[in-house]
Amino acid sequence: MKENIFELTNEELKQIANNLQEKIEMGLEKDGTEILCIPTYINPKDEIAPGRVLALDWGGTNFRAAIVELASGRDPAIIEVKKKLLSAKEAIGFSQNDLLGEMASLIGSLEHLDNQVTRIGYCFSYPAECLTDGDARLLRWTKGFEINEMVGGLVGKSLMDYLNDDPGIATTFTDIKVINDTVACLFAGLSDAGKDAYIGLIVGTGTNMAGLMQMNKIAKLHNKGRGFVPVNLESGNFNPPYLTVMDGLVDAMSNNKGSQRFEKAISGGYLGEIFKTVFCENKIRYDFDGEALSKLMNNPQGHPAAYVDVANWLFDRSANLVAASLAGLIQVMLSHNEAVKTVCIAADGSVFWKSSADYHVQVADQLRALLPADVVVTFADEAKMAEANLIGSAIAAMS
């Protein structure tokens, strides 16, 4: 491929940001739109009672279980963590009980799980409707999963009931809170005090954003309160302008055709698929994925120049689209409150931090080019975000 069909101009990126802004506003007005804007009815308390909780994290690749201790006056501490590979490939043909059984076997192996641990915080990174009691209802699967009997069911209750019926679990759980990974990031980022606005961002196997929104600006809540509520956008479902024919082919061959178009353009779960589509006439191994593409880009020696060019083009576009999406969300926040001048973005995900040394820098630079000059954006430190999902889940469990 001689022409970079994935290149986007600043003007095109601004149009993408504006398009997302309009769709976020629509999602705040009513349910069922392209950008769902799901309110999360869990707000972290200023003071959390000390104790130990079970924190769970399931994204798109690994399922993790941890015992987290919260104590007065210091940050939460992870006492123990275990993980197992639980991606769509491992779950082919799974029933709900198959899936819950895999989770229970890992949870039961925790050495520090005892009868003092009765609360669960669950970071569940799939589209789900958050309920007022802290549970969530699965709306649809993404990232290649197809366990249809679970769609429409309660995410937290089904797992907690299964665990409480399992003789290998050394306690009885009394409460579970379910949050999205972007909301978990948002909670972790709140420790960077003093900013006017906060955003949680995931760019890994999949992608999503969440933001703290003024309650009285979320029309569908019919609530005139002046407080803030975390809103999970499910922005991976954004269908932006300027996608290419290659994106269309990847979408057409996916198991969820027509949805998650933004995710399919920027995330690690799909970048390898776009690359293989570009070079569909070449002999490329079937399991070539986003991680392999990153390795090719960062270690170009011995690879065809065309491969290296396309790898760089795909990651460049991914970073620029992430910046445009952040700009769209920040524009919503500015429209709600013109006094917003400082924004903290708490970001997590392998593509954002590990795909290359420059990816997150490019996102920041492009974002500055898209926003008004007087709006200052900072990113939470990578080290602080290393365990954001577990820490955010633990805080949710005790909130």
C-alpha cells in the first residue's frame, strides 16, 4: 500500500470530535442512542471504613481476583492477586455456569480469602446498565464473547449467588458492586485533587471513556440536583466519519457487524485484523494481533517496508482518534460548565501505555491541538494507574 488511507487531517479530527459531542449529548437526553451514556449509581465516599474486600477485574484477556485492604489515612493496598487467561478464545462454547465456574476456581484459590471478606467490587468491562443497588445488567457482549443466555441478566447477583453456593469458597458474600473499567479509572484518578473535570479512559483490547457529569445536565435522569455522577459512555460503539474501506471489511467479518466501529478502528483487539485485511493476499499467521503489530512497529528490522509503514499508520490513526474522542467529551464538559479549565485524564490499557513509547505522547499533543488554548489537560501517572481496576473496584465495594 503506497498511500496512507488511514491519515486524518486536523480538520477531520475536529469534525470527529464534534460528531461525538453531539452523540454524547443525545445519550444524556435519552436511552438507546449510539452513545449510551450509562449513569453509575456508585460514588466514592470521602471517608471509607477500613476492611478487606474481594476485588475482581475482567477486561478482555485476563480475569483477576485480589484481596484489597482499605485502611484510614492511606491508599488501598493489594494484599494478594491472582489471574487466569479468560478471553473469547478460551470461552468458545461456554455456558453461564462454565464461565462462573472458571471465575470461582480462581477466587477460591486466594490464600487471604476468609470469612472477614464479605464485600465484592467487580470491574466488568462490557456494556452493562448500572442499577441503583450497585449491580448491573448485561446489555450485550463485545470483544468476541457470545454467551447469549447472560445477556439481560444481572452481572453481580449471578456471580455472588454462584460463589455462595460453591463449597470451595471460604466465606459468604453479602454485597457486590459492579463498575466499568473506565469508572474504575475515574475513581483512581480522583486522587489527583483540584481539577475541574475528570475522565476515565481505556485503550487496550477494547476502548471506552467515562466522565464525571453534572446530574442536572443529564436530562434523562430528570434530576435537578447539583451533584456529580459517573457516566460510562460506552464510546467504543461510536461510529465516526472518515473510516476506510478496510474498516468496513473488518466490521463485515466480525461477529457484531455494525457495532463497536470506533473500537474496531483503534483497539488492540482489532488493529491486527485491519493489518491482515490490508495484506489479505500475503501469508500472515492467523493469530496475528495488536500485540504482534506493536512488536513489528517497534522492531522493524527484517520486516517488509510496507508492513512497517502500515503498522505505523494504524497506531498513528489510533492515537489521533483517541485524542479526537477525548476532545469530544471535553467539549461536552465545557458546554455544561464554561468555567472548566483543568481536566485530569486517568488512562489505562496496553495500547495507550505499552504499544510504543510515543503513543500516549501523541494523544496528548493531538488533544492540545484540538482544544481551546486555555484548557489544560493532564494525564494521571502510569504507575498510579497500574492497578486502577482493582483499586477502583475495592473503593466501589466499600462505597
